[in-house]
Amino acid sequence: MIPMRLDEVAVAVSGRLVGADPAATVTGSVEFDSRKIGRGGLFVAFLGENADGHDFAPTAMTAGAVAVLGTRELPGVPMVIVSDPLAAMAALARAVVDRLPELTIVGLTGSSGKTTTKDLIAQLTARLGPTVAPAGSFNNELGHPYTVLQAGPETRYLVLEMGARGIGHIRYLAQAAPPRIGVVLNVGVAHIGEFGSQDQIAVAKGELVEALGPDGLAVLNADDPRVAAMASRTIARVVMVGEADSAEVRARDVRLDDRGRASYTLVTPEGSAAVQLAVTGRHQVANTLAAAAVARELGAPVADLAGWLGELRLVSTRRMDVFDRADDVTVIDDSYNANPASTSAALTALTDMVRGRRERADRADGARVRSIAVLGYMAEMGEYERSGHEEVGHLAATLGVDLLVVVGQQAAPIHDGAVAVANWGGKSVQVTDQDAAVALLRDELRAGDVVLVKGSRYRTWAVADALRAPEELDRAESHS
């Protein structure tokens, strides 16, 4: 964080100082985990369900904290007293960005692909100047201000992922850190149980472009009608991205290699250039176009940008992480989270990869490359839970997945949707849990197979981890 005196902090968060020197200066980071506090830091004490952060205040002070931001006085501890520490963090974040006039804030939202695209954008902006971005998908009312507070005087670009589970959430985050560039990727059905409809999700996502000023830029997906329609909701300039002819920054002549990596011609008003991506999945074309539009706005030449796009790598874990095992099985670990849109993209990537391998196959044993999808439950679907899972199963069969492994009873409608597809040449197997899925794969896998693992967080990680080494399959099976 930028250096701030405690009396300045108190004013920013509408708090009061107790037992603290007003002139003492916060020079370190703002942390809510006492184990991360260092010299000059500010410790934020939250009252949680299982622990009270105030109990760790002495530890934070011993580690070098200047003061504690909390809700009650503690003997011998310099305090900034507030009624709501979470709101205070947001207020402090706003005070920090207001003191950084050279800072450009990029806000990003969408139903799927947010974290990956945030990572892509941050890799590009880092070539243009010092950049701060959240780790993983730290995109809520806590992670957003926490990330903002990592910005310092030298920071030039702040890339923020913005999540929402209701109307008003993105508006709130944008007030804490007003973006100059806003990117909306898509409007799907993630968290539809919270919103009620896709149209309501679009209302929430569009709060980002509504927050932009007249000197701002809205980067909108021309291939998603609900996103494209957001152009009427902003006073900022609009740049459309996508494969549609109407897109100002678009991809032409998209092709895939045998690892599902796309190449395309990047077309912009300044000229065109060939791009060869190193990340897997056709959906990465849209993600990289959004990233390219941001970097272009910030001054990246198209000729340089094309090369930079080819050097982008995945940063956050368990998102289209492709690895090859020693037994010639390829695994796509996309197990961090799942919704119908992201699962559809992952299934398409799986079958694209297998199709490419079959077209290029020259296997002495004549073995057929097979596609295997291990799919788990998709959370927060509300009344669309059954239909959403059935649609994913239907898509898996329609795309021609050879073996579908459905993990857990909650995900059973995926199996139902798949077996309802007439003339599907594959098969679907319902298993009780992750261990059962691992045991099935141990018996089923053969050289040349490509396996996708996908599900809402925590539910399928065990399968992906077991696949990381052949011997781990036996160990996992022994615990089932």
C-alpha cells in the first residue's frame, strides 16, 4: 500500500483512533491473515464464524504491524475502530486509488473465463508497466479491495476481476476502484440460482460499463448479444471484440493444432498480424482478443501484440491445465470450478483436441484416440439445476465424447442428458464419488486417451490429482 499516516487511514475509513499515534505511518501491506503481516503493515481483524481476528492482534503487532483495524478496543493495541471492517477496506482502497493519478484500472467480468482472461491481461500490461492483479479468482468484496491495496506509487496498471452473485455487487466493487477500462466477456448461467435469469445476470454484469466515465473504454464481446447490447449502457467509448465482422478487434481464419491451441489472424484498424496461441481451447480466442483490446488501448503496437499473445501462459491453477503422462495419456485439468458455459467450452476443447489428433494420427498399433470426460456437479444453478446438467450431458454426447464419467448423485442429470441422445456412439457411466471415478479410470485408460476433468470447486480435484502420476491411481483406488 502507499504510505499513509494512521490519522489519514482513520479519516478514509470513517474510523477513530484508540491508543495509536496519529503520525505513525502504514508502510507495509494490509492483511487479514496475521501470518502475512510484516513490518509497517496494517492488520484487519474480522469476526468470522470459526475465529475472531481480534484474537490474533497481538501476533500481528509482534510481527511488526503499526495498528489493527477492528471493531472493538484491545488493551495495549493501537486501533482504528470501525463498525464494518469489510466496508472499511473498500473505503481505504478508494482512498489509495484516489492518490494514484497515474494508475490505470482495468475491470473485468463475465460468467466464465474471468480468471484466465484477467491473467492474460495482466501478462500483457506487465510488458507496459508495473502491474498488480489478484491471485486466482479473488474477486469478491474482500478480495477486490485487498488486491487494490497492494498497489503502490510505482504501480501503473491494476487489473481486477469482478464477480457478482446479485444486482449491485459490481457497482459496489467499481466504487472502491473506479475502472477506466471495463471488459465484459459473456453472459452465461453461472450463479443463475442467485439471479433468476440470464437477463438479470446481464443487468449485473453491465454495471461495470455503467461505471465507466467519458474518458473510459468498454471492451465488449460482439459474439454475445447480451454483452454487445451493453454498448447502450455506457458513456465510454466502445470497442467490440470477437469473430463477428462488426468487431473492431477480431480473429479471422481460426485453426486448431493437435493440442487444441488456436492460431488466427488478429485484425485491427491499425493492421493485421498472425497469432499462434500456447494455451489450449478455442474459447481462448475470445479471451485473448479481449486482452489484446486492452493492451492496444494502452499503446501496444499490433506487430508486438501478436507476438506477446503467443507467449501468454496460464497462471491460475486447475484451469485448462494440459499435461501428458508417461503412459501417453493426456489430461486436461479444468477442475477448479464449473458452470454450463465453462463446461461446454471445456468439452469443445476436449473434442477439438481429439479430432485434431485423429486427423494427424500415425499410430503403429492402430489405436484410436479416445475422448474421456469426467464431469462433476455444477453448483449454484437454482431451479435450472436439472436442466443445466442435462444440457451439458446432451452436449457431451452430441460432440461425440467416447466415455463420459459422471461423478456423484447430484450430477446424475448429466448422465441422463447424454444417454437420451439417439445414435450416440459413446457411453456414460455414473459413479458414486471421486475415488470410484479414479478406480474406473485405472482400469479404462489406455495410451492415446485424452481426459478432461471438470466440476465445481473441490468436487473433482481428487480425480485430476490422481491422474498426475500413473502410480497415484493405485494409491487412490486403495483408499476407496
